Amino acid sequence: MEKFTRLTAIAAPLLRINVDTDAIIPSREMKRVSKTGLAEGLFAGWRYQSPGSRAENPDFILNREPWRKAQILLSGINFGCGSSREHAVWALHEWGIRAILAPSFGSIFQGNCVRNGIVPVVIDNAVIEGLARKIEADPHGFRLTVDLENCRVSSSQGESWPFTIPDADREMLLEGLDSIAVTLKRDAAILAYRDRDRVRRPWIYLPARDK
Amino acid sequence: MGQTIIDKLWAEHTVADLGDGATLLYIDRIFLHERTGSVALKGLETAGHTVRHPEQVFCTMDHIVDTTPGRTDDTRMPGGREFITSTRASAIAAGIHLFDLGDDRQGIVHVVSPEQGIALPGVTLVCPDSHTCTLGGLGALAWGIGSTEGEHALATKTLAVRKPRSMRIRFEGQLQPGVYAKDLILHLISRFGASGGSGYAIEFAGSAIRALPIEARFTLCNMAVEFGAWTGIVAPDETTFEYVRGRPFAPGPAIWDQAVAHWRTLATDADAVFDREIEIDCSQLGPHITWGTSPQHGGNIGDAVPDPAAEPDQNRRQSMQRALDYMGLAPGTPLEGLPISAAFIGSCTNSRISDLREAARLLRGHRVAAGVKAICVPGSSQVKKAAEAEGIDRIFREAGFEWRESGCSMCFYAGGESFGLEERVVSSTNRNFENRQGPRTRTHLASPATVVASAIAGSLADVRKLKGN
Ligand code: SF4
């Protein structure tokens, strides 16, 4: 997985609440058994003028300058709620988003971000709204920095705010770790658990299948 | 201090404490479907990992498969065939249980897993699908995950999880006729918001819950995720044990008593403390219906469309306004009587045999209003078979409903079939998001009973007023 330490970039305010993963990537845009080829379908229902078309809706934030090059997204509460589809995160990542600031996230989505190199920054709604106003006042000059090492967000106008992220998530993002490899270091504990549990809850252990 | 059911299941499944509130939890059962399981299995293959304990991993075809009679691997969704064939090939190669097309165990993942006795009280069960929380209805700790987490669970039989905060919601009192589990959960979400349960694992308790049959508990827990919760759970009781007994993958007679004795220990202790408690009096609730594009946008069938101008919070106001524009509704319009063009009964929320029985009971002797496209999709091949044995399919067909093969069908739009642009649908599903059931389709969520009453009336209707009911 790609590492994340610090990023200074254009930030796009999409201040809607309850942005669901069906909106981030509509089901009809998940066309193949693949984690790639999804950027075009990102926010398709909002980004394009009509369903199925590719004619851009000029009002949608990611179709406007300078936000076509945004790498940070700002949004409202419960961002990424709804369907578990990891395609939402793959689409955001492929399009170029590396960090999302929101007061809260859908929990499956939040986990999916961390596993794919996108930082979910949980931060107060007042901070997000303040930032959005400043971005609109100076769209071309304003830059936002997400510093994962120090857990701070700062603006090109000099202010900064701390944010919290669980240690394990932070480490996974900073180091770009493969979570399966990390867990398999504890294989002895997993096998020991299974041996204990087999005695306690034998009904859990179904017979091996004939292939 | 006592423990909650969630504390007990957490402790019981702990492989290792990872620090910072994270735990490596043992995962008892993994379920996959062709929509997201396909990419998880393929990802695992590409990374060179194998499935540990394939005998505890299950897979079904539900999301993209066609639901019209005589179906094959071809789908209405362009490219859908690849999801089916790829999943089949990966499932066979991995040696996991596959409930393929034509297998009489096939169906919607969350309908099949309890039906087959795969989901059990006290198990940890994950699936790359957000409505996995449905199985909390049996007292399972079950939650939805992403595909990458799915790969992790398949390869290691564990997941690293942070323990959510705990909430108990007590539903007290007796439900009035015409009011169902679906109305309870929609009421909860409209009152506390679609993120009201964010960060929590929720135990549903109280006299109204104890009185619910298991399938209604599934409906309730199914929508815990629409409340933003990590999962929902109902402590197992005698009703649960009776439901589980004798199912194909459930503990057999030799081990049954031992399993039940263990399951009895799981209920929350009397002195356990939750981070948050909510109590709801159910005795006054009526049938619920949504009017917007979030499950939180809803009210009683007798209500009118609310006025965004009266909403003090700016974000909520804007979200309401967007919703009304999308739904083509003006503030003050009564919900009851709004003309509809379609009615849908199906999905992991409300497509089980008890749902279809109740719908058929109400539908008997009536006809769907002219111009309304009405569809019923049984949740599993088993549900379909049982319904046909009882003659339920005939009641649906004679009333003017289409009767389908099982699957997710038009619960969501995959690029194939939809209800059409700006068509108004009353639906027993769980999501009324923009474009969820089709481009610009306008979805009103309700119980199957309300769907039936509305289909007959040709407009959103109060099931309590249905003649002959
Ligand atoms: S029925 Fe609908 S909500 Fe349930 S699993 Fe299928 S697509 Fe998802």
C-alpha cells in the first residue's frame, strides 16, 4: 500500500451530509471484477448531466477549477455511509483524493480508507465550514496540509488544528503496511486460540470439505 | 460490574489485544457474494494467499443474477456475467461452500445464512456487505466489511477491530395492528438521524423486541447500518433456539444442548452499563414511510412532507431541500394519497416467508391498481419454494404482482433493470438514496404491509384502512 506522511494540496469543499457510497460510486459504474477503472464513475450521478452520459455538470465542485486537481475533500457528517463497497475508496483514490476531512464517517468506509492509503481526518464541523469559506474566498491560492506524522491539519493562511486517528490506523498509513502480513506475525496466537476454542465451542468447527 | 452481550462476545473471540483499543478477533464464519466477494477472492489469489478454513466460508449469487424465470449466467447488467463466472471459478478453486444458480440454497446472503444455520447465536460473522448486521437478530456478532478486510479475514480467520461504544435501545409496549419491525427501525432513524448510532454497537432490547419473531428481529437489525451503527444485536432467547434447531449447518442433536447452554450465558448482565441508553414507547407508533433520500427522512403515513424552512440546522435544511427536489415533492403535501407507479417487495430487509405471508394475507381478494408495476422477489430459493407450497405465489400473481426468482433484484440498480426516471416506488427495501433503485427513481421505504396497501390503492396508503383487513 502507498504510504502517507504529509500532503499539501488543493481541497474541495463538498459540504453535504450523509454522502453515501452509492453516490460516491453508483453501482452501475462498477463494471468489472476489478479494483481499477473506477475514477470515471466517481460521483457519476452528480458529476455528469444525466444518468449514463459523460457530459459534465459544470456546477459540480470537482468539475470546476481549481478543484479538478483537488487531492483533499471536505464534507459533512457521516461521509461514506451506506453500502460497504470498497469501490468507493478505490474510485476516490484513482481520481486523486488522498485525504478526506469530515466530522464523522461511515464506519466501513473509514476502515476501507485506511487500507487504501486515504487518510480519514475526523475534525469538527465548525473547522470544516470555516475552511470552506476561506477556500471559496481564495480558490486558487488556498492550500491545505494534512500532516499525519504530527496529526495536524494546517492552512496556507497559517492556522492549524490537531486531529486524532487511532494509532494502528496511523501506523498502517505511515508505513504503508500490508495488514495480512502484520497479522500473520501473530499466527501462533491464532492457532492457540483455535485449539482452546475448539474445546469450548466444538459446534463452530465444521468438518473439512471434500474438494 | 456486569458485561453486555457485546462485551461477552468480544472477550470470547479475542485472539490478542493489539493496544490502543484494537483487538484481533477470531472470525467464525465468512460469507461472500458475487458483487464484492468476487474481487476479494481474486485479490487474495493475486496476492498469493490461500483461504484458511474454507469449510467455514460460504458464497452465494444474489446481487447481479437475474431474477426473471429461466435465468442463466447472463444478466441485464452489462458485464454482469463476469461477476458470476469469476466468483464461481474462485469459489471452486478455494474450496469454499458455493450456493450457485440452480442450487436450492441460493438466495440473498443475509436471508440464506440464518436459513441454513450458518449464522448462529454468539458467532462472529462477516461479509463484504453492509447489511451483514442483519444476523444480529439471532444474537450473532455480525458486521459488514470492505473487500480488503474480507481478504484479511479469509487469509487469517481474524480481523483487527476497535471496540465500538455500546448503546442499548429499549422498545417497550405493544405494537398496534399494521405496525411492524420495519416501522420501529424507520421511526428510530427518523428520530435520531442516519448517523444517530455512529460509533456504536447496539443491543435492541425491551418487551416489544422480546415479542418479535426472529424474522422480524432480522428486519430490525438489518437497518442498524442505516442508523450508522457498527452493528445491532438482540440477545438470543427461546425463540432464537427454536428457530435455529435442525437447520443444515446448525449444531446437531449430539451437541445441541451444549450449544444452547452456552448461548444462554450470552445475555447482558442485569448490572451491565451501556455508554448510551434510549427508550422508545412503541404503543403509539403508526405505519412509517420515508419521503426523502435518506432513511432519516421519514414520518408517519398520516404526516405531510415537512418544510425545510422550519429546520434550524443549515446542513439538515439543505439536505432536506435537495431531497424534496429529487423526490419531486412540495412541503405540506400529505404523504398518504401520493400516486405511485411501482411497488416492490423484496430485499434482505423484508423478503422472508413471514413477510410474504403477511403481504399475501393483506393482498388476498384485492388487485393492484391499474398502472402500478408490482413485483415480489422472494429472498431465497427456500423462501420461494415454501411460499409456492402454501399458494402464496398464486395470491401475488392473481393480484397482479410479478413473482420472481430469488436475489437482490431491484433493491439496487446495477445498470440493468430499473423502475424508470422519476417514477415513484413504494419499496420494502432499506435504502432510498438518490439513484439507488434506478436513475432518478424516487423510493419510499415502508413495511411490506404498507407496500401492499399502497399497491392496491395506487398511492401511498395506510394499511390500517385496507378493506377486509
Ligand atoms: S437485498 Fe439489497 S440491501 Fe440486501 S444485500 Fe441485496 S442489494 Fe444489499
